Amino acid sequence: MNLFVRAFSLLFLLAPVVVLAQVPSAPELAARGYILVDHHSGKVLASKNEQESLEPASITKLMTAYAVFRALSDGQITLADQVQISETAWRTPGSRMFIEVNTRVSVEELLQGMIVQSGNDASVALAEYIAGTETVFAQLMTQYARELGMNNTTYKNSTGLPADGHETTAADIARLASVIVTEYPQYYAWYSQREFTYNGITQKNRNALLWRDPSVDGMKTGMTDAAGYCLVSSAKRDGMRLISVVLGTKSPTARANDSQALLNYGFRFFETRLLYPAGDAVTEARVWKGERETTGLGTRQDIYVTIPRGAYDRLEAQLDLPQQVVAPVEPTDQLGVLRVSLADQTLAEANLFALNAVPQGSIWQRARDSVLLWFE
């Protein structure tokens, strides 16, 4: 049985036809590859060469940090752990937090030195602490990439220094950035930190948007001669979070300007709405032969949609439900599908599950409902 319902009280079957405002084309940027995606809904709002394999430079350190965050979450290490700095880490070329060989530095300081100062020395020190060698750690990074669905990403080191086969895509980077924001909010705050001081040396975060746009609270810059100037940005305005990835621009100014153009475009012409929170009842189903006659049906994840501004009143929700639901019913039972659409385009789809267990009813209840079902 198909039940067609409007998503919210604002949507009336007899509402006048509204012509949706046309969304202009996304900015055309000179970057080699880029993507703009809504964090909550996953909707891609702008892209170019987003699946093309490119060198990520220090954007690599997003995965380095993710691997460290997982080790912290799993209880394998703590922020207070003191890491012995090897000569290999100390000698790593490129950007540095200026740790010294044979000293001990806390995991927390190394993370900040890597995230804020983009320290290659800190990256290698963390890699060695977790996996023994940077080579093994890079294999772990690639393993995590596959688990996250980053199928076009391979890591050869923890820093992003040029290496054969060390590559990723704008789409994969956006996926990783979104995971970090969701899963590790307690550590994500470091990505908005404008400067960090270690060993008496203060270095500023290279993400220029942290000074330019108050809605930007992360994430990471990168640069090598081969990769060009790169920037992953995350910004939140009025509850809507966008993530932009810009790879292969010609200057620090270009990567900041391109990222700002993408973010402004997304926030200006789109909006993201939470339609159905996880665990809330979307509808109710009649349950036959049970201890109770109804159970709420809901989703296991929040259902967000990203739509052109002004299109909210035109959203439609379709519920595909079974013709009969007979007890016993368990919360693990899938009892329907929810689809949200706009102008015949499906924006979101999710399975519906029982929100309450409904055991079989008494003999009398089962007998009564058996009779009633004949009339159904």
C-alpha cells in the first residue's frame, strides 16, 4: 500500500503551484579539482574533476589525524602519552613544529603541531608511535580509507610529501572531512585554532579563511610543487554545514578565494533541513494480534535534505508500508520505506523500523483480530 503524505503542515494538497527559483550555475574555478558538499545530507552542490586522482600534499594529514583519533577512541593511546622523537621524525623536511630529537612530546602537542602548524615532523612522530614505522602507518591509513569508502585514495606516507602512488580525490577528501566533523567533535575544535606555540616558536594556521570568514572553523591547507596550493574548508551558518575541497590552485590567495566563492555560493542558494530525526515517529502502523494495536515507525538515522532556497514548501514524502503488520514485531523489523522528493526527484530514502516491540497478544486478542482481518 502506498501512502502519499506531505512532509510538514505547511504542505497542503490544495496549495497553489509555486515556481521554484532557478539556482545559478556554480562558480567556475581554475583549480584542478574541487567539490562543495553539504555535510549533513551529502548533497554535492558544485564539483569539477572530483573523482580525478590528484596529489593531496598536506591534506594527507586529515587521514593522519583520523588514524590518531581512532587510536585515542579505542583506548590504544592517550593525549598525555609522551612520544620519543626519533631522528627520522626530526629530519623530515618541509613544514615543521620544531620538535627535537630524543626528546619526549605529548600526543596532544604533536596533534596540535600537525593540525595547526602542519608539522611534518609531528606527523612522522605520531605515525611511528602508533604503527612502529611510517610505512606501516601509511598502510593503516589506506586501510581506513577503504573502510570509509574512499576507494580512489592510497597513502604512501603520513605527511603528503611527494611519493609515487600517493593520491586521492576531492570527493574522497570531502568524505573524510565530514567523518572527522561527525565522529570526533572533541578534536575537531583544533582545526579552528589560529596559532600554536611550541618550543618558544609561534606559528599561525595557514588557513586564511579562519581570519576572513567567521563561519569557517576548519580544516586543512596543503602545498607542494606537484600538488599546487590546496585547501579543505568547513563552515557552518544557521545550522547548515558545508565542506569545500579545492585542489591544485596557483597560490595561497587563489585557494582561499576559490574556497570562499564555493562556500558563499552554497550558503546563498541552498538550505539544509532536518526532516525526520532518528528515532522519532514518522508514522504509525496498525499491528494485528498484538498486545498493543499500534507501533511508531521511524528511521535509524537523521534524514536531511539540501534544497534550493524557497523550495521547502514543495517537498513531498511517500511512505511505502506493508498491507498488514502482524505481531510479534521487533525493533529490528523493517516495516516500510520513506522517500522524500522534490519535483519528481528523490532527495532521500530510508528504511522504516518499528520503534517499539509488540509481542503477540492474548488468545482472545489474536482471535478477535483474526476475525477483523477477514473484513480488512
